[in-house]
Amino acid sequence: MTSSTTVVTQAKPWAANSISIGSVQPSYRTSENAGFTRSSYQPVRLLVDDYLKLKRDGFLKVEGLIPQEDIRTMSTHMNRVIEGAETAPGFPAINPDMPEAERVARFSRIHNAHRVHALHERFLLHPRILDAIEQLNGPDVLALQSMTFFKQPGQPGQGYHQDSYYIPTLPNTLIAAWVAISEATEENGCLRFRVGSQSEPLYPQAENEFTHESRNLAGVFDNSTASFEDPAANQLAAVAERYEEVACPANPGDVIFFEGNVLHRSDPNRGTTSRRAFAGHYCDARSFVPWNTGEKWDGMDAGRPANQYHVLARGDSHMAFATPSFGTPCAALEERVPRLAGLQVEMPMADAGKLGSGPVKVVRQ
Ligand SMILES: O=C(O)CCC(=O)C(=O)O
């Protein structure tokens, strides 16, 4: 497909009733999540086969990763938000006397509630998700975005897209963790992936200058129809056709990890109950992140990154990072030992006459 592809514009139904907390910059800081420690959870140990599955297919479902108690807490919280019993800055105003249908219709998804609500921060920095991300994507983890999906009966799905289109990281190290809060089925609009499509280049927005990894490849087109549900209008549908599509149903507590370039989509909810999910997006904390919730940030026009708005979840970074607003234990709050401290790397090249013949020796002094 080339840039001459006919581009049909359509409304963005998946964005209806989508709430973004982007412009809310709460100044408060609490430590109410301080007890939510790593040691309260069983550590996660994935297998090499899990890693290979993610690299080969572009996605990996890990069953039962999140304890049911945590899932119930999030589900109850979501009920209370719809009832108007609980709120946070940026959430829609709900009068508990409103007819139920009107209240329910106000919620399809909330972006970045972790910046304004302690429970969402806890989920974004959940130790069992972070254990897995470290093993799948490297030890230095920056937590970038949270999304809370209500997906009520009748609400739309989201057409083919690549998440790195929306959240650029340089180099591109984006990975998502999608947690099923309710059962996700084909009927109520579970995720669907094109197997192996994570190896596709990114098909960028014309105005996005941060996609130099692939922009100059012949065959990469400027993409203005990402997420359009109608395949006839979505430029990525022709790319998706090169790969087999699989539905990825999930039970509450299952987590689906997927890479930034994998083509995926979901159908509308054609069932009778809500399909609820919480999704976190992460990258290697050493990537340059020119993105802050889709909003402008200080230094953007001068070409400076937005890493300082995102919480260092695990490991370390030479880039700036934020600390959590609600004190959820994570690397940003820990003392970090520089990983190279005391290491001396002896290269075989230094050993005249034996170029390349010996192993690299690493000794701690
Ligand atoms: O949950 C959905 O229906 C769509 C989610 C999605 O595509 C994403 O998080 O990138």
C-alpha cells in the first residue's frame, strides 16, 4: 500500500465518551499506597517460551497473573464511579439521581487516571505486571500510560492500530499490559491480534516527526486512519491481511502483553454485560519519550523529552523520571545502585595477538 491509498474520513466512535486526564496536573502527593509492596505478592517467573511467544507472535497471554482480590477491588471501584459514589479530578460529574442508562453511557474509557487516583496508580505499578515486563522488555521500566476500559454493552470497539503510533519511544521499546477485569469474550469485544505483525514497521502520522525508524522505507505510508473500525476506511487493514487474525479471550486476572507495533483491534460490545479492562503502557526507561498524555509539555518545542512526567517503575535510567503521586513502592522511590559501579570489562582486543579469541571478562572490583 502506498500513500496514494484513498483515505476516507469517519468519526471516531471509539473515542466517544473517552475521558482524558491529560490536562489535569494534580499537585497533591500522598503516601496512601505505601503498603502496596512487592513483598506482598508472589514473584512472577516467566519462561523462555513465554518470551519467545511474545517475540514470535507479538502478544502473550499470562493467565491468572493478577490476584482475584485486586480484580474485585478495581471492579467495585468502577461500579462506584458509575454510581457517582467515587470520583477524581477529570472524571465526569455524576449525579447519583441520574437514570442508570445516562450514568453508564458517560463512561467508555478513562486515560491516565493513575495521575489522579491511587488505585489506578497501584494497578499501573502492580508488582506482578512489573516482574513480567522486566523479564519481557528489560530491567529498566518507565510507566507511561494507563487506560481503564468500561466498554459497556453497545459501545464501539477500536479498529486496527499500532500502539507506538500513539506513544512514540525512541528507540521503540513500547509494551502494553492489558488486564482483564471482567471476562472478555468474542461477543463482548475481546482483543484480536494479527499474529506476527509486530515486525511490521510503524505506519506513522504525517505530522509525527518521531518515527524515523521506518519513515523512509518504500511502502511505509502516512497513516491518518488508525483505529477506524471500518476496514474499508482503515489503511492498516491491507497490512493486517498479510497475517492470520486470532481472538484473544481472557478471564478476570489474565494479562495480555503486546508489543508496540503489533496490529490489533477489538469489536464492539455485542453482549449484555460490560467488558472491563485496565491497560498499562511501559517502555525501556532508557528510551527518549517525546510524549506526555498527548499534551504539550515544558521543553517540547526545544526538542526535550517528556520522560520526567513518567514514573520509573523498575531499574534505573540516565533520563529524568517522576515519582508516583500516591507513594506506590517502585524504583523511583528506592535508592538505586548504579549498575556499572565497580565493574571492569576486559576486552580481548586489548590482549595483543589474541584478537577475538578469548571471552570478554567482567570482574567486579
Ligand atoms: O480494549 C480494547 O477494546 C482496545 C484496546 C486497545 O486496542 C489498546 O489498548 O491498544
